[in-house]
Amino acid sequence: MRNSKDIRQTSRIAQNFLVYRLIAVNIVLFSVYILIQVFITSQVGTKSREIDLLRQEKARLRTENEFLKSEIQKESSLSSAMGLVEKYSLEKKDSVILDVSNLDRIAKN
């Protein structure tokens, strides 16, 4: 009789010890998690200015890239037009472009 009572008491002590140990491990893990979050936030949080600068640089490079693409297209269309001149034996002629400021004087005359 006494042995079964001792065994129950011993198993209860072992269960309590296990519960306390699990609680302690959970507290340690939670503390480590919080410390890691604080560390990551402090490291990344200070780099927001650098991230903004990189985004601005990216936008500037994208604009410059679009400009260069349009220049390439303009040059390729110009070279294809020159190819047509040679292919069909077209004559090159100078064109005169009227100045907008002179249009008023021409209309009055």
C-alpha cells in the first residue's frame, strides 16, 4: 500500500518537475525570440534611408534607360530610312522649316 502511494507521489513530483522545466524552456525561447526581433529591427530599421536612396536611384536609372531606348529606336529608324534612300535610289533634298515667330509677319504681308 505504501509503495503505490510513494510511486504516485514520485510520479507527481516528476510531472511537476517536467512542467516547470517546459515552462522554463518556453520562457527562454520566448526571450530569445524577442531579442532576435529587436536585433533585426535595429539593423534593418536604420537602413531605411539607404533603401529610399536605392529606390530613387532605381527610378532614375529606369528613366535614363527609357531615354536610351528611345534614342536607339530613333537611330535605328534613321538608319533604316537611309537604307531606303540607297535601296530605291531616292534623292536627298534639303527642306526648309519655317520659324513660328515669322509666321505672323508672313500672314500680315
